Amino acid sequence: MANLSIFITPKTKRRKILVEMDADRFEKLAASLGFFGDDFLKSLEKAEKDYKAGRIRKIRSLKELRK
């Protein structure tokens, strides 16, 4: 895996963080995570078709998927 230098800044009083990296580093990270693979791209196309066809539902928690 490529060495990535990123900057992480925690926000106070919130449960948020800010992550900064340049575009080249982001592409290396995406490639390492498999975001350019054929299987991942096919699953994105299928998800877009499902979304356009209205076959989605919004959830607030992963616990809702058990129902």
C-alpha cells in the first residue's frame, strides 16, 4: 500500500473531523481500496439503476437492516 500523508483536524464539540489530502494522494487511496475495480464499478452502475427506478429506502441506522 502506498504511503499517504494526510492531515486530520478534529473539530471541537462535534463528532466531526476534517481530512485533507491532494488529488494524487486521493487517487492512490482509492486505488488501494479497490474503487477502480470492475466489480466495484458494476455495483455502482447497479445502484444507480436501482435509485432511478425507486427501489431504495432511507435508513437512519444499520440496525434497521435487520428488520
